[in-house]
Amino acid sequence: MEQIEKIELHVCSRCGNELDDEERDSPSLNKLSEPICDDCYRECYREYCPICEDYYDKPEKPTDTYFIVSKSSEQDAGIKAGVYHVLEYPVFSAAVGGLGSTYLWKENFELLRECDVDSMLSKIYGKGTAKLDGTEFVCECCARRFSRTTNFIQIRKRWVESALYKNIRERGIIQEGK
Ligand SMILES: [Zn+2]
Ligand SMILES: [Zn+2]
């Protein structure tokens, strides 16, 4: 019995691959509290955000889901470019297997802000940094960041002119030269 438990701890309970040293020390756990490898954990519980290029927890409910429609795909999508918040699933309807036309359930999501996220990204990070390819699901952080009605270039300008700015800089809240 003891032997079996020991063996089980060294392999991923999903793909069966052996866990590496780091994964063994602090293994990620699935919903049944069994150890799984980092790759499987990412596949099962994490989602990739194309804007911040990081992984975030897979939304557990529809209202934790956000997506962005890029300006270039506005026509294809049939909805305005901008940041959307999902209220209910489904968001799309497609034929079995996902091939062919996709239909939108427009009553199941809301537009948080009509905007061109690609051009906002270029303003912040420089030209040619467009990251969006059509309609993309993004993390809540990025969705909130781009659905603010004031973008941070305007905020920054206001700060520079205020007495607050020196204080903010000295405390490290704002970093210059970026
Ligand atoms: Zn695995
Ligand atoms: Zn993000």
C-alpha cells in the first residue's frame, strides 16, 4: 500500500508523465487533490491572455469571461471593436466540430467600451506591437485596463503637471523612462 502511494506521487495523474523535481516538491493539484504536472495544470485550469502574455485562471463562471474584438476584425465579427464582458454562455454557435460560420449570441454579452485596442497597444508599447488576431479572450485585468474611459497616457500627462508627481516618482509608484 505504502509503495503504491509513493509511486503515484511521482507521476502526473492526468498524463502519466513523471513529475520533475520542482513539481514533486510542490505539485499542482487537480480538483480531486491528485498531483498533476505543470503542463496539465495549465491545460486544465489556466488560460493564455494574448495581451499581457501571461496565464490566468480559467473562468469558472460566464461573468468572469472577457473578450476583445480588434479593429481589423470588426467586419468579420459583425460587432464593434472593443472590450466585451460575457453575461451568459454560450457566446458563439457553430456547426458540430466548429467548422463553418459562427453565430454570436448578442444578448449574452455586453460591450464595456468601444475602442481600438491594437492602436492603444501601439501607443503604449510602440508601433508594430499589434497583438490581437480577431476575437480573443483576455484576462480580467487586461479587459479592465482597456475598458477604462481614461487611458493612462492622459492620466500620466495630468500627473506630470501636478505637485503630486515628484512624490509619486520618489516612492516608486511611477517609473520614468518607460
Ligand atoms: Zn500531466
Ligand atoms: Zn491579460
